[in-house]
Amino acid sequence: MNKKSIPETVLAASLTAGASGGEVVKVHSEVAFKYEQVDSVRVFYREAGDENDPTVLMLHGFAASSFMWRDVIDALASDYHVIALDLPAFGFTEVSDEAAYSYTFANLTETVEKFIEQKELTKFALAVHDYGAPVGWRLAVDNPEKITAIISQNGNAYEEGLADGWKPIKKYWNNPTQKNREALSDFPTPESIKWQYEEGVSDLSNVSPDGYTLEGLHISKPGMATIQLDLLLDYASNVEQYPEYQAYFKKHQPPLLAVWGRNDPFFLPEGAKAWKRDIPDAEIHLYDTGHFALETHHSVITPVIKQFLDKNLK
């Protein structure tokens, strides 16, 4: 039987090396691109690896989608079951036009929780970034028994991590008038997204245009700017819950790795270092880049993630 005649699922799981006495060698698992209907939300997700291996659930932030995890997925798929989904209002996830879906972080979390239930994920490591972080923290607080480890790429949980870039947003939180909302109208634009990808990066030739171009197209869809400003306003609810998230970290001591772009205009390195207060064994790595550290430093960050998971999940 040649390799082409072997069922794909079998080939992805193992190959038998006859010459070496029957040793089973795991090979790279292809990424599948799927949808899961969760109430009124058609959730798009990327999945790779063997379901019998430890699961890693990846939650992106703004302005991104599951696409941001592409290199990490490829690196982990041979040893881990990896799922990276697009949150409602991002990427290829679709919310029914007939649905009265309220774009809040509580509702995003509820959708992800139902996705987890439908996929029958009983235990998983969390990999989070930006907006995906508070969704992940809410999941962890509600389901501490399911969380095996946490990886945060510029996903904040401490007030000292909030940089000056939040000042006009905090003004909107404290006084959500139309004037203060309009002052943020350039936030959900392709130009602003490109700036977020490039700010804090010393060599812009390291920033692929694919990411910010893809997200710029998504943000340009009708009604998307309004949705994103609604989410930006609701982000205040996450900051209010920071003490609750920190109590979870302190009580449950999940293995935690922070891989952080130190030049992030929104989340300062102090937000990563703060984990040491609640989780003394937390691993903190800072890199000379911006908000999207994986876009410029995936070749050095991904091995650190792999080593962390191997240490804590194997």
C-alpha cells in the first residue's frame, strides 16, 4: 500500500518505519478549516493534530483572527491537538443577520463556551492575545478545572499593563458620549490596523502585509466599525474584572508563559511582569517588537511555546 492510499486521518496520526523495527513516527498534521454552528453564530476555526493529544485552544485579539496563529499551529500540530477559532465580529465567523447578537465580552465568552461544549473539549491549554485574553480569563474563572496551562502573547490582566494608548479609550469609558465615540472613529479602520501591526517594530521589512491587509478587509465590511466601537466600550468590563482574574491566577497557579512585544503601544511589559506576583513560577519573555509579536518573532517565540507546553503537558 502506498502513502496515497492510506486514509488521511491515519497518515496524519502515524507512519510505521518498517526498516527500524516497527517504530511509530508522528508526522505533521494538516490544518483543517471548519465551521461549527453555535446558536446564531457560525464559528470558523482551524484545527490540526491528533484529538488524543493535549489540546491547545487559541483565542486571537484585535485586529486579528485565527490567521495570527498559523505558524504556531504548524509547529505544534505533530504533538498537540490545536484549535484556533475566529471570535464573533472577526475573521470568517458569521453572525446571522436575523440574530439580535449583542457584541460584549460576556457574549463572546458565552459563544466560545458553547463551542467548547459542542466540541467536547474537557481539558485544554489556552493561548491568548489582546481581546482573546479577557475571553480566556472569563473561561478560566468559570471552568478552572479545564485549564491545563496558559500562554499569553500581549494579552493583559493587570492595570499596570495598560499603556498610554488607552487614554482616549478610557475617556470614552468614563463618558460614553457620541462626541467621545466619534473621537475614536479612526480606530476601526484599515489604516489604524496597519499602524498597530507596524508600531514598535524596528525593521518593517519583517512585517508581512498579509495580516493587516486581511484584517483591513474584514474591518471594512458594512456595520463592522459600529460593532468594534461597541466592543471597545465594553472592554471596560474586563478591566473591572481584573481582580477576579488575578484571584484565579493566585488560587489555581496554572502554568503560565508570557511572550510579550515590549514596544506594544497598548500593553506594557509591566502587565507581563505582574504575573510574578500571583504566579511566582510564571515564565516571562520580552521581545523587541510590538503588539503582534508573532508576526515578527515567530521563529524565536514558537520554540519557547513548544518547550513550555512539552514541559507542562507531556
